[in-house]
Amino acid sequence: MKEYKDKSVEDLKKLLDEKREFVRAARFDRSGSSKKEVKGVSLAKKEIARILTETNARAKALNK
């Protein structure tokens, strides 16, 4: 989590877009072939959740 606290909001948004694109691409690639990258997708989803948690925490801190 510390690695996300050190990044700027723009960097977090860029990283979030990259992870979401990875999950989307993996989902469509997996439907057409027998290749499974379950672990990578699972880790990407967890990173997406961590990034969203950090951005929401920053937004709440600004609103207080």
C-alpha cells in the first residue's frame, strides 16, 4: 500500500487504466483459447482495489 501513497493522483489514474485494460484484454483472450492467466488477472483486480481505496481515501481527506 505504501507504493500507492507515494504516487500522484495522475499516476494512480494512469495505473488504474492500465490494470483495467489488462483485465479486459485477459478476459477476452481467455474466452477464445485454452490459455489461462488466472493468477495475473486475480492480482490485477487486487491492485485495482488497492488503487481505488487510496484514491477514495484521498478524496475523503480533502472533503473533511
